Amino acid sequence: MSELLILAGSPRSGTSWLRSILSSHPDIFLLSEPDNPGNATSLFKSIPLIINENNNDQKLREILLTAVNSLKNIFHNRHYLIVRRLRHYLDSIIKRNSKYYGFKTVHSKMRLEWMRRQLNYPKTIVIIRHPCAQINSRLNLEKISAPSFIPLSLFLPLSKNMSKNYEKLNEHQKLAWVWRLANESMLNSANNNMKIVVYEDLCNNTEGKIKELLDFLGIEFRTKIAEQIKKSQDISNTNADAEHPYNIIRNSKETAEKWKQALTKKQKTEIMEIVADSKLMKFWRNQATAQQKKLR
């Protein structure tokens, strides 16, 4: 019997790249952002983007369960799939007996804990990226397009430590608060059914980290996964537009380090002042310690 799988992360954290790799496995079927509030056909459009984990509204719970059941049986919903994602429709026919079905999301981070609680804590993979790297990527994206991310104003009531002069902050400082609040919210429900992957670790050891995720899911590493990893890192691919904001083909190790040259010293300092005492920074302190040991 198929199980629900959620792949979650903040925008510009590598969710699309990771989904492209995981979805190449015959036992994993993941839709891309069916919860996007910008889509008229969004299955989750009646659910607020921010919900307290202890919210017991039965109507909201029923809407969520209906949305998830629709995902499970989505290959029957031809209108939605043909209009929105024909390739997902074809994929769903092939994988209708897959072990996992689900979706990747960058929109449900502030309601993820509530969703998981209502769904009896399904298997969940959360990808997080260094704050400076993610913020640099978001700043670059905003130069190219105007994506419909959650408005920053929605985060204001959620942090007791939020600066009273929020509107006077620079864009990178505001994004630092968003990074902290969104990622801390996602990881509040971390338990045995949640696996956290650090973007930089995935870049530096892609195959090894994917194998860890598949072990977590209880499925075997397949040749198609190895092929997709190789394809996603083939920067000579003439079909890959390196400048496209949603390109999933990249030089992984180079991409992980770009922010160090792209951001100014002042930007890095101001970002770190906001996130330094977050419990999430332990992931990069551990990474730095491991790198130091290798140099000895």
C-alpha cells in the first residue's frame, strides 16, 4: 500500500533539484508544489499558509485529508493533470503502484507541523541550506523575476525577537528573519519520521546523501537514480540554461560556495547577526568541524 511522502524546504534551498533525483526512482511519485497558492487549481487553497500546530479546526483537517486523498488518486483526475502537468499524468500511470506518493513544497513550511500532526506524521524529508547561500540565491532570483513567495509581513507576529524596526532593515536582513522563522517552524516536528538533509552536504556528496535518504525510505538505490544524479551535474548539457532561476543542472560543489564571493562582508555579517543563535546553525558548525578534522 502506498505511503505519503512530503519533501519540504524554503525557496532556493534545492527542493526542485532533490525532487528531480528522488522522482527518478520507480517507487517514488512526487508532484511539484500542488499547494502553490498562486495556482487556481491548488488542492490546498482553502488552508491558511500559517497554522498553529495545535489548531484543532475539524473543517481545516477535512480539507487537508481531501487534498491528500486527491494526491493519492490523482491519476484519475485527468483534467487537473493534463492542464497542469501532462508529464506528471504519464508518470502517475507508470507509478500507480509505487511505494510512495506525495509532493514537494516550499509553500507549506509555516503549516508543515500542523499538517504532519493531522496526517499522523508521514515520512518527511526537509532540506535546509546555509542562510547566506539561500539568501544570495533569493536576491539573485528577485533580479530576474517576481515569484509569489509568502509575504514577509506574515512573519512579523511570529517572532518575539523580531526587530521593532523591521521595515528599516535591508532586504537581506528581512530574508534572514524569513530563513530563521520558516526553517525553525519546519523542524519543530522533527522525529523518527523526518529526515533532514543539508544542501551543502548534498552538493558535496550527492550519491552518498541520496543513499541515506533512500535507506530512510526503505527502498534500494537504483541505476536510474545514479543516471539522474549524473544528468543533474552535467553542465555541458546544451539543453541546460545555466542562468535560468529554476535550473536543476548545476556544478554542485561550485553552487554551494557561490555566496562566499557574491555577498559583501557587511551582508554576511548582518545575516549572521540574525541567525547566529538559531538552533539550526548547528548543522554548519558540525560541517565546519568535520572539514577541520580532514585538514589535520
